[in-house]
Amino acid sequence: MNITKSAFVLAVPDCHETAEFLIANLGFETVWQLPGMWHTVANGSCEIRMGSCPDAQDPDTLGDHRYFAYLTLSDLDSVLPGLRAAGALLREPADEPWGMREVPMKLPTGHRIMLATPLSNG
């Protein structure tokens, strides 16, 4: 048995606003949407499904548990300028001893994603 795809599902105040952020800053594309209710975006084999839930618990109340994804990118540095301009970076990228260059980011909804690129083997 192999897992052939992964998808994340988020309850957000406005699914279309969150989708537009992911499209503009991380190169996602719309896969499917139901106006006012659902919006699904994808980039490669990563899919994020968002439902509009204006009364959902605010992720900022979840402490360290507001992370929902660890995404490995082919070129982390290429997305940094847009994320900086959007105020989405929680700190600058760091080269970690486990061989990844990582940076945490925050969606406008408060959900967090760790973005990473493997360090070259030099």
C-alpha cells in the first residue's frame, strides 16, 4: 500500500481570501470551488482544501498546534520576497542540522506552515 496524494483541510473565515493568498505567494492554483463555501488549491502533489467557517476557532488560540503542514519546496528562496512583503514570515530562514533550510510562515487566518528546501550536499 502506498499513499499517492496528501491533502490538508482547513476551516477558515473566508476560503476564497485564503486561497488567493496561497495562489499569490506560493504558486498554488485553483482546482475546485463552491462559491462562498469551499475552495481547493493545489501545487504539485500538495492540495489544500478550505471551507468557509466564520465561527471556527481562531488558530492563534492553539499555541504550538497551529502548524498544519510541512511543505518541501524546490526553491525556498524564490518565495521569500513575496512572503516578506505580505508580512507572512515568522522569522528569517535558518539552515538546520537535519539538512533542511526552513522558515515558518503564517497565513492571514493564523494557520502556520513550515516551508523547507533540502540543503545541498555540497
